[in-house]
Amino acid sequence: MNQNQPEPATTSGNDREVRLGKLARLRELGVNAYACRYDRTHSCRAVVDHFAELENSEVRIAGRLMSRREHGKTQFGHIQDGSGRLQLYLRKDVLGDEAFARLSLLDLGDIVGARGEVFRTRTGETTVNVKELVLLGKSLRPLPEKFHGLRDVEARYRQRYVDLLVNEESRRVLLARSRIVGLVREFLSGRGFVEVETPILQPVYGGAAARPFTTHYEVLEQRMFLRISDELYLKRLVVGGLEKVFEIGRDFRNEGLDRTHNPEFTQMELYWAYADYHDVMQLTEELFSFLAVRLHGRTEVPFGDHVIDLGRWQKLKFVEALSQRIEADPLKLSLPMLRKVAARFNVQVGENVSRAKLLDKLFSALVQDRLIDPTFVIDHPRETTPLAMTHRDNPELVERFEPVVCGMELGNAFSELSDPLEQRQRFAEGVASNEEFATVDEDYCEALEFGMPPTGGLGIGIDRLAMLLTNSPSIRDVILFPQLRPDRDLPPPSAP
């Protein structure tokens, strides 16, 4: 065989060993299979969208080879870049004998650059008549045709890079999530909120009741925690005179994995001086309406079997709704009596569950799961929320609301407690009642002693928000790299 001609393509399948053989042959022929750059003039989508301007003009495009059909001295194929797909037309008399013969050493999944003129086939498909095809990156593993079935769903999450290549719906959802984050920023910045950054590593975790991840700061010889909330540092900034602040960042809770929970998650928190939870409720409704309209063109969005109008919210009082379900006032029931209620309704609770946690579990199981239309659940029992202002009309309650849609809690909001003495007392009550993960943050209490204005606060889970707005049934669908249980087929990680 001529030194400049490739060997015939193997017919044993596109497994890794075959591809390695093709790579070796390409290198023998002097082909650089991994280029440094490529001077691309257009994306695939741009060529299709601007065909009228580009017809018979030369373009340079690049992407991954996703299909190929051989017809003797001609071949058709499709390449895919981040914008979409475009057809290639490859002719032996245009490319030349050697270049055309080397096409047999290409595989689906290879990254190529193509230079040629734009035209339309008789079937009306925008196509590039390739004059030059350059290999930019050799793929050593075959792409799956598609993902289907339970096992492959798991593979989608473990190999998200492959999922994004072959699953258009995954790309749509995850790009939409990115847009949602940008729109939240746009909405808040347009209303005068300033984006800030607060510590992820904290000496005292706080802002929520959750098990933290712990680590050790070697230089300081100090135990540290990954934050479970941004709240206490953001409110320190309100004390410092920043009257409208927000942060979009990662929080971490060392707890379970399920359809709506991932231990590493993204949250938006905002704090608004001189506002209360009524003001924040109005702002929340405006935010959801804004996002729905920008993403869907209207406030109605599909989710599962429902169409939800995010421009229309109802209010539901926590205690009244739970009272109707259990036929008793939960505020007047002792912890043993609440346990009996839980047993009657088959609500599973741990042996050491606190009264506050039990009230929350009962409400979630008996009321929240049935809330389909957008609902603000308002006015929670005081003991459930140590950082919220005592209700101005009922000292047994706090000024708090949770936005709930299709049984899914999407956030949490308060009129923030600004009395430093009461705040310290609330922290102490949580510790004294054996509330799991209760802490006392003395530095935060000291900050309040300098005076914090009346403040409304809001936290929104970005992952769940993305689930709702992209009609995704699982939080794993909207996180690029979700936490997963270890794959038994993988070796254990080595020690650092």
C-alpha cells in the first residue's frame, strides 16, 4: 500500500481498540489528530439561519461528526457544535484521492473542521460542500445512539459530558438553567439589589437547621464548616448599611439524596432593609411571573400533568391548614400527642425528633404535598423558625412564608428578627430543647447589637426553581454533576 494512503476501514466495530488503531495509522500518515485551534467563521446555526446571505459563499465550521453515509465517491455527514447540526457533502473529486481515502479513518464522535461553500440539497437541507476537512480531535470511545431505560438514566448523570452530546433535551434543560440564573440576577439588579459574596467556609454554621459538612483549617488549627445558608453573613451586611443585597451561591447540607434534594445545591438569598415579609411576598410573585414570561412568553408553565399559573398565588396559613387535617390545634398539642398524630397518619419520624421538626414533617406530609397551585404558606409556629420576627398579631407565630408549587417547597422568607436579645434567647431555646444542629452564633448576635433595620429576607432554591421552569421531574436533571451513590464498578478513590 502507498505510504500516503490509509489502510482500509476495519469492520469490527467502533470499539476503543479499533479507534486506537486508526489513531496510530493517522499518525503514521503525518496527521496531527489533536489540533491547537481552528479558525471558525460561523456556527452551524448561523449558517442555517443566514443561508440567504451565505449561499455559494465559503465558510469554515467545526464540530463533532455525528453521522456519516457513504455513496461511492461521495459521502454525507452531519457535524454538531454548541448551536446545532449542519450537513456536510464530501466528494472525492473535490477533496482529492488521499484526503477522501482518509475519511475511512474517521469515526462518529471525532471533532473536525470543514471549509467549503454553502448550498441547499434537492431536499432543501442547508449543506456545506466541503473543500477541506481537518481532524481536530480523535474520539477514542464510541458515542451511544441514545440513552434509555433505568441503567442509562444513571449513566446520563455519571457521564454528563456524553449525555450533553447525544441528548438534546438535556442540553435544553441545562442551558435553560443557566438562563434562569442570569434572569434572576437581571430581575434583582433592576430593582436595586447589589450582588455580594460571603464565606463558604465558616467557623459557625447557621441560617438553617441541617447537618453540615465539616473540614479542618490546617493553618489556623480550627474546625470549619461548609455553609448551610448565606443568611447570617448577608444580614451582617444589612447591619453595615447595605440595604438591598443578594447572593447566588453554593450551599451544602450533609443529608439525604432524593428527587428534590442534593447535598450540594445553589441558592439565591436576598435581604431588603425597611421591608417585611408582605413586601417580600409581593417581590417573590413578581420574580416568578418575570421568569415565566421571559422563558415561556406567559405566566402559565407546564409541570408534570399540570399547567401552573405563576402569576396567581394564594395564601394558606400554616396552623389553620394543619388544624383542619388533624382536627386539633397543633400549637396546643404536646410532643407525645404530636407523635400520636404522626402515627395515626403514618408519618415516619425519628425517636429524637423535636417538636419543631415534627410540626414541619406533619405539615409537609399532610398539607404541602397536596398544594398544586402556587401557594404562599404563611405564619408558621414560632418554635420552627428562630431567625424570624415574632408575628405582630400572635406571639405564638412568626412572620414567615414559603412559596410552594406542586407540593414542592421552593423557598423560605421572613420578616427578619432584629432584636439581639430575643435572637440570643431563641438560639438558646433551640439548644436547650435538643433541636438537632441548633447553634448559638455570638458574633452574629453582637452584630445585631449595633442595630439592624427592619428587614425582609428571602431564599430561593435555584435547583428546584429550574425543575419547575423546565418541567424536570428530578433535581438531578437540572444539576450538571449531581451527587450519586458510588458506582460499584469503579475502584475506590486513592487517599490524597
